Amino acid sequence: METKLTFTFLIYFFVKINSCFKKIFFVIISFLVFLFYSEAQTPDSSVIRSIYNEALLNGKSYEDLRELCKNIGARLSGSAQAEMAVKWSEQKMLSYGFDKVSLQPIIVPHWERGNTEVGWFQIKDKINKVNLLALGGSIGTNGLISGELIEVNSLEELKKKNSKDIKNKIVFINQKMDDTFIQTFKAYGSCYPIRGNGAVEASRLGAKAVIIRSLSLSKNEHPHTGSLNYNDSIQKIPAAAISTQDAEQLSTAIKNNQVTFSFEMDCRLYPESPSFNVIGELKGIEHPDEIITIGGHLDSWDTGEGAHDDGAGVIHCLEALRIFKSLKLKPKHTIRVVFFMNEENGNAGGKSYAKISSEKKEKHIAALESDRGGFAPRGFVSDGNENELKWMQSIAINFKNYDLHVFDKGGGGVDIGPLKNYFPEIILFSFVPDSQRYFDFHHAPSDVFENVNKRELELGAAAIASFIYLLDKK
Amino acid sequence: METKLTFTFLIYFFVKINSCFKKIFFVIISFLVFLFYSEAQTPDSSVIRSIYNEALLNGKSYEDLRELCKNIGARLSGSAQAEMAVKWSEQKMLSYGFDKVSLQPIIVPHWERGNTEVGWFQIKDKINKVNLLALGGSIGTNGLISGELIEVNSLEELKKKNSKDIKNKIVFINQKMDDTFIQTFKAYGSCYPIRGNGAVEASRLGAKAVIIRSLSLSKNEHPHTGSLNYNDSIQKIPAAAISTQDAEQLSTAIKNNQVTFSFEMDCRLYPESPSFNVIGELKGIEHPDEIITIGGHLDSWDTGEGAHDDGAGVIHCLEALRIFKSLKLKPKHTIRVVFFMNEENGNAGGKSYAKISSEKKEKHIAALESDRGGFAPRGFVSDGNENELKWMQSIAINFKNYDLHVFDKGGGGVDIGPLKNYFPEIILFSFVPDSQRYFDFHHAPSDVFENVNKRELELGAAAIASFIYLLDKK
């Protein structure tokens, strides 16, 4: 402001003096003022402001997410809803006038929960119903199964058990997510093995089934599902997650009593199905052959509506590209939005996209994933080298007024990860929203549209569009 | 980690050599190692880690807020519930074993909404009910009143009107909060005058009542109340807020039609009542006469449960002091938690606390207010000078791993503001949580316990306790 006043004063001074020589000098000074102002206006900051205004005033993200959640809902790979979501996404991208919209055929697993899913524990005559969800990929129970329950608190504890203690029993892995991690994804990461490998480890010792405490930091009645791994050389056993509330009650009950657990699930695996990644792009005007991919996953678990996981992520990226189009921002590189199919139980979409990109000899320079929910933005992380990190930190200033402060090293994401195998030079980025509420909803019936906040979603889309704008012109 | 290994190796090396000289050297090295570790452990960071662990693992904040919201609920000054909240707060502070707990008598206004509160607009034969709430302090309508509605979009537009256009009409001020402000409190600030002064300005031009669009960024069916100001020299007229959704419908209707608005409210002002600020403190061990006040307001509007506004704020501060007590942190200065009464409609609590503090010749060095909801923490702002700001910025490093990044200049708060009049040297701080969701709930029926997230609330209490810990030892 002070500099502005000084320049204004100088101009006034030279105009007042009014001699020929001074007039020339005035022209020079005016030119300098012009240069100064062009500099001071910082085109980046005004573009970013326009991006945020578009997202907040004319944004489509919230209504798009409403359609995806309410008109389609849960959309597990191989389900009719997943195919409905593919069609919806294609139509939506076409309606936004992207340069090219295409469906990329892939093959996905097809697992279904079925109708029966019920369980309870029994102490003497007392029956206590629990809320459970089969883990994704689990075999069914083939009728009701019952067994004495044995509790362990971690996979390590289970592995140390003798098979005579486990044989023919139902193992209950009651590992609590650690509340003291500030980044909730770290707490999730340290608990993940009980869901991923609990069934294999329990079966190795002769267990007839496994029940896990839901991977959530909140204590409530919702069970949280998620994929498990089987091992072809180990007998497959049924596996389910019970709500954290039920896990606490069950753990208390088991302290002083012999507990019998009974459950029935008719989930099953069907033959693989054809499905699609949905791809839209804006062609680069300088380097059309160099591609920046942004995306999330279109599939979701079959409970709730996949609102945060990962409806928010695909809508973030869709909206980012729509904003580019709407503001007539012409990217230098080709920016491609990809709605990956099958992140939740196989990652066929991510793997196929990378493989096909390589087969087509495409040039992929960067990719960004949004798969951490639709919460208030905190920033971005990157797997790039020191120079790339320095660039990230150098752009942080553009986001200070938008409350973004995380510009750090970090992982890419499940969907874009396979690109690294084919394009070792690619830089992978993740969008980082606030993580505190994520595991209240993750893979649970509560992951519904109503739990996404409109402004938080819009700010995420604006942050991603702004980041991609800066990355593209780097 | 590497440094740790180097030191370990050095110790091992000197022990192995084993000569007298080397033994002396070993002692010196051990001492250096000790110094290095004392430094490396950074007592501040370990205390802050303990504070966060206590809040997240053994925290009482969420259950305390549940009691305040569910067992007491809305608690407007002068109401029976406000007095119930006073008793509850006193008992709660006593149960936590603070050094001193007291009730500070004050006099508060007593306004009641009454039972009847209904309104609708009519176009020809068509009746459209609206959701409305009397603005706090409004006079009642004394039976049903109806009038032709005239819409303006701001207080400035209203002020420019001729009295002949307004006379005997009902003024509808439909100013939309500006979505493009990233900090939602700024959007609120720029709309606040329509609620605070709308009735006076409309009455000055002869209007018989005023209806405002609720001050909220979300578009839904909830009306948002809040205090208005009357001016003794201008006729008092009834004033109410309608939901943002109703405001949009009404605005569309009025474009092409003459609209009649009708409403009835039997709200009224009762004689002033006695009430209390509730005060608990931990005595300072070095400067017991120097006081750091932390607090929020115990009263709330009479709709919803005052969960974010300001149940979260008082519970933040209560929990911060409980954590000090529980971790046996002995503050140098006296730390006083104050639950102020009557912030919402008069600020008798804040004004009285400052005045009484001055009369008692107390020494107040700093105060912190939490009155921006129980959302994920972002940081703190201060009204201090450059040196104080530098100190704020110097402590930011302690909070990096806890996702706090705002350490800036900013205002104190309504409750602690009056302290500045009596103690000009005092430094005022505000706790800054994320602001995106605040105005979805502010002064509305939706400000209930269920809309506060447990971890976000706990992290707020931990951030405040940690900040006060650093401030106290500064």
C-alpha cells in the first residue's frame, strides 16, 4: 500500500512539473508503475481466487455428490449400482463438455453380501445380538455356525497362540485403534492387519471363523466392513466386523464367562464381471501428450452411500476439471480426470489404467488422488524428491488465505500407485483434508451424503483445482 | 536417531578402553550425553504430548458436554435452565478438585420467547408457512399482525428508502452471507448489522415489523436467532428471522407478486434476574497474584442445546484446567477458568467480571476465550504487540504435529474484551477452530450435541491446555 502511494505521488509530481524532459520521464515512470502493478497483481492469486469463487458460488460438487449418493448409492464393483454409476459419470462428464470422455474396460471381482447377516453372543442363557458386517470377500457361513469365542488384542498375540487353544473356536480380534495418533490414517494403518490378515492367521491355527472389532475411532453401533485377504494354501474361514460398541461389551463379557458366538452370513463370490474406469480430459495446449491424472475411486463398499469414501474424491476431481472448463483455463498439459473402478477390493481399475497407459506409450508426468474424504482441506503431500518438495513449499504462500498448510512428503494413493511401476519419473500427490472424522464413517452405514458438509466439499474441489493449475504451469 | 546411536557407540568405546583417564573422559561424555538428551527430549514437547494423551485417552470433555446439552439443554440468561447450568458447572469444577470454585453474582436480562411463534406469507389465495424465530430481545406482536412485505437486500438499501415506501409495511431484509469469504466469521460480520440494527432502521421509516434472512451459509429449513438492538428514541417493532430456504422462496415470490406477510409472537421481556459467572482456579506457585483467565460463555440461545455456541467453549476450558490438575502441572501464574453468563444478550458476565476484577485490584496478565465452536483446531490469534506475535510464532513449532498452523493477530472475544478497559496491558487470545461448519448451527435448533465430534472437541481442549502451559511458563 505504501509503495502504491509513493508511485502515485511520483506521478503527480512529474505531471505538476510539466516540462518536455519531465514528460518523457513521466512516460518511463508510468511504464514502471505498470510493470510494478502487473507484478503486484500476481496473476496466480487472482486465478486461484476465481477458482474458489467458482467452487463456492457456482459449484456443482454438492449437487453432483447428492445425485451419486441418493440416486445411485452404494456401488461395489460388479454390482448393478456400480454400472449405473459408470453411466452416470460418463453422462456427467459429457454434460460438462470435456474434450474427450471415454470408458476404459476392465475386469472386476464380484462379491455380494447376500441377505442374511446376523450374529449374537451367548453367556449361559443370555443372548446378545451384535451388529456385524461380513468383511469384503469373506466366504459365507453355509448356515449358522457357533463356537466358543477366544479374544486376542492383536495379530501378534494371535500368532503366538498354540493351535490347541484356537482349534475349532471363533477368534475375536479386539484391537482398538490408537486414539493418540493425531493423523487418524496412522491409527488405521496400524490396525489394518487384523482386517487384512486376521482370517488367514486364525485359520492357520484351526479357527472356524474370525470376528474383528471395527476399524473406527468412534464408539457406536455401526460395524465397518473392508476387504480381507485369503491365502490359497490356507483354509478359507468366514470373517466379519462387529461394531466398536459391541466389541467392548463382548470383551467385558468374555472376561469372566465362557462365551459362545453364533452367526450366519450368505455372502459369496460370483464370477468376475466386466466394468469400466471412466475418463474425461482437457487437452493440453502446449504439451498435449504429457498427462496429469487426477482422480479417486467410483466404487464404494456396499453399505452406506460411499459419500466420503470415495464419492467426495471423484466429485472433487470432476469439479476441478469442470472449473477449468468453466473459467476457460487452458492447461498446458493434458489434464485427465479418472474415476477408478474397484479400489476397494482388488484395485483392478488402478492397475489396468497404469498398464494400458504404458501399452499406449503415453507420457505421464504427475498424478493426484483424492481418497481421504470430503472434509476441510489441509493441504497436499507428494512422493517427489527434494526439489519437488521445495516447489510444493514454494506454492504454500498461495494457499495461506485458504487455510491450507500441509505441503509435505507423503504417499500417493492406491489408485494412482501402479503408475509408478510403469512411469518411474512420475510424481504422485495426495490431497489431504482434515482426518478427524474420517473413520467415523469409513466403510460404515453412516457414510452417507448428509455427513458431508457442502462448504468443506467445495473447498476441497477448489484446493485441488488451484493446485493442479499451479502444477500445470510449473 | 542417528545421533543417539553415535553417542551410544562413544560410550561403549570409552568403557571398552578402560583406563583411568578414559574413565574421567567417560564421565564427561556421559554428562554431555545427559545434557544432549535433556535438550533433545524438549520437556515442552513431552508435556504437550502428555496433555494430548490425557485429552484423547482419559478426556472428560465429550461426556461433560453431553451432560450440559442433554441434561440441561438450551440455557438463555434468566431462564431456569441457566441457573441449573450454573449449579452443574459449580459441582463439576468442585468434582475436579480445583483450588477454588466460586459463583460471582451478576444481574442479567430475562427475555422469553413464549409459546406462540408462527408466520406465513400469502400470495392471492396461497398460504406459505415459514419457519421463524423471534430475534432475541424482540417485543411480541400483541396478536397477529399482517402487512404488505417489502424486500431489501441490505441495511444500506433500507436506509436509502423513502418513508412513504416503508410506512406500515413489513420489511424483509434478505442479505445473503457471502460464500466467498474463506473465514466464515468475516461473512457473518458483514451481515450482522441486519440483525443488530434492522428493527431500528425499519422502524425509523415507519415499518410495522421486520423479518430478516437467517445469518447462515447453509440453505435449509432452520431459522437462526440472535440478539437485536432497540433504540429508546425509536418505536420498538417486532423482529424475526426466517430460514434461508424460506427467504429464497419468499424472495422469488415477491418478484412478481404483492405479498402479505403475517406472524404472531408472544415473546416478552421480564424484570432483570440475578445470575452468576462460575469461576474455578488453580493457584500459581510463583506468581499467585497474576491471573490468566480462560473461558467461554455458559448461557446459550433458547433453541437447540448451545452445543457449539458455547457449550464447546466452556468445556474446552474446563477440560484444559482438569488436564493441568490431572497431570499435576503446577502453573506459575494463577489460571482461572470462567464460565461467563449472558454473552448472548447483554454481556453482563463479561462486563461484571472485568469490573469486579478491577475493584478487587487483581492483576490480569492474559485471557483466552473459546467461542468459535468445537471443531478441529487451527490455532490461536492474539491482540498483542509485535513482540507478543513473535512469541506466538515461536511456539508454532510445538504444534506442527498437532495440525495447528494459525498463530496470527486477531481479536480477543466478547467475554474477555471488557478486561482491556481495566487492564490495558492484558493480552487477549482467541482459540481458532476450523470455521466452515459453524454457521450451519449457530443460534439454530441444529446446535445440538450430536453435531459436535468427539475427537475435534478433545483436540480443542488439548490445544488450549498446551497453549496455556506455554503461555504460563513464558
